[in-house]
Amino acid sequence: MGDTDVSAPRTPRPRTPRSQWNRKNPYAANVLANHRLSGPQSHKEVRHYEFDLGDSGLTYEAGDGIGVRPMNCPSLVTALIDRLGVPAGTPVTDKAGTRTLFDALTESYEISTPSPDLIDEIAQRTGDAELVHVLSTEDHTALDAWLWGKDVLDLLQIDETLTIDPAEFVALLRPLQHRVYSISSSPLAHSGTVHATVASVRYRHAERNRSGVCSTYLADRAGKGSTAGIFVSKNNSFRLPTDDSVPIVMIGPGTGIAPFRAFLHERRATGATGSNWLFFGDQRRAQDFLYEEELDELRRDGVLDRLDLAFSRDQSEKDYVQHRMRENGRDLYDWLQKGAHLYVCGDATRMAKDVDEALHDIVAEHGGITPDQAEDYLDALRREKRYLRDVY
């Protein structure tokens, strides 16, 4: 990679007006695409979605998120109503007006994650010894451990003799919250549409199938030709450099690749001269190499200058993106020294921490400095907005 061009940066884009569409008033977008990205033998179900922005006036930038208003799983709603022992058409009244209990639970209430009010009420009414003890300790970690894998139906089943009036029941629930996913498209390259890359959450616990509220709503009930409520969630702290000649390094295993697909298409559309380096990883190359054909094309076109891959299950010793970073530590440090911006997207619990640790070690080793000085170096990158993270 040559020295960074010092040509003048492009003119920043003008600020866009506030949209009428938001989390309280999402836009009913037509679903243009809903297909599986991961292979049929993958342990993960990762899907690609495309939504038509139509005449909504919605605008976004690479790095933003897409908010989705989900609907609850009909089978879970039905099981809850059966447990309450009332007809699905039982009318309930809330801020949205009067409607059936089935519609209210489907559209408006969080039934996968029990609310504190419901937890307290169940403890008082059932006297369940374990729950009462956990609450008495006021230990949030212990409560989280007790709640793991439990939904609202699980709490109602603690005591089969428990009865709750439907109106009282919904008053104990939290409002159903939107979910936000990293946008995986560029408005310049994918005009009039917005894309998302989402892993469907499905697992089995306590003899029942469980699922992520929004990820499986999209996978199972937002098919091509249907509509879904969406809005743009701005993320001004995760932007491409305004100077197109600046090189970028992107670290995004799994669905963390989403914003970097957007970045790469954006850089191609603008004719950016800065070099682009992507670290991507997942479990198995044959099943989990997301957007493989697109990345190959971007490499052939000279947009993606470097691509380093780590597939953890393709060999006896697990291999992750931080291992590729360490192997290429000298080059990575040189890129940072030449002004590169570094981005990380994906899992906050382990990956982002491991990547940050690798960065510290790389800077210390190849910069010939102490660990404390390496921390100062990365702190300076953060202040200069050259080390940006979108982790969850």
C-alpha cells in the first residue's frame, strides 16, 4: 500500500431532515427479498433482507441501522391465551384502544422477556421459593441467571392454579420493543432500497422451542411481497472517512460483516481511492462464508484490496479473526501509521474484546512501545475517530 494521498477531502454530505418515520411510526415497507445466506448444513441461519423504501422519503448512510417493529410468534401468543383460559377474541383496552387479546399480544407486548412487574407479581402470587429467594437477594446477576431461557409463559406455568384477568395481565407486560440491525447496503449502490443481514435465533430449552422475537418474525413471517414496519436508526459514530483517499480496515466476523458490505459498495460507488482491508470469519468456509461471491467480485474489481479469513471449525485448532490480525500485525500497524481508520462490528462479549487485546499487542510489538503506551496510542485513535466499534 502506498502513502496516503493528501488530496482535499470531499465535501461532507448535507444533513438530512428528520424523517416522519420512526420507532413509534414505522414505515410499512414492501419486502423485496428474504433468502438464506448460510449454507444448508450450517449451524447458523443467516438471512439477507431487502426492503423497498418507495416514496417514504427515508434516507440513510452507510453505517446506520435499520429498526424493525416485530410481531410476536402466533404459536406463543396462542399458548399464552390458552394458559389464561380465555377466548382469543377477548377484548382488552389499552392506549391503542380496544382490540382482541390475540391482536394485542401479537402486536404490542413483550412476551419473550418477562417484565419486572410481572416477575414481582408472580413471586407474590405463587410464593415460589426459588424466585422469592432470588428477588430477596437483590442480586441482578442471580436474577438474570434464573430468568435465562424463560419467557412469560414459563412464569405463568410456575403454578398451574394461578389465574390472572386478561386486562390485568397485559398491564403487567412491557411494550414490544423494536430491534435494530446494521444496514448492509449503500444508498448510492442500492438506490431506493435498504438491506439487512440477520442471524435467526432459534434454540430449545425446557422442552419447548424458543426463538428470537424479531429475527424469526423476519425469517418466518416477512416473506417476499409482504410488508414490515421499518425506520432508520442513525449511527453518526460509525461513518466512513470523509476523505475518500484514507485507507480503512474492517473487522467483522459473522453478521458483523453487514456494515462493511455497505462500506465496500459505497467506496466503489464514490470511486474512493483509499485502500480497503477486510477481516472476516465464521465457523465453516463451505457453509458460512457470507457474501462470498460479492467479495470475490469486489476483489477482482480492485475495491477490496485485502481479505483475510478465519473459519474456526475447519481445522482442529479454532481459528478466529484476531489470529489473522496477529499474523498480519506488521502490515496492520503500517496501515494505522499511514492514517487508516479501523472499524469493528459484531459480538461485544468476546470477539470485540479479543480484537481489542490483539490490537494492543500488535501496536506494542510493532511500534516498539510499552503496553501503557499502546493503550495511549489506541486512545488517540479513538479521539481522532479512527478506531470505531459497532458491537452488540
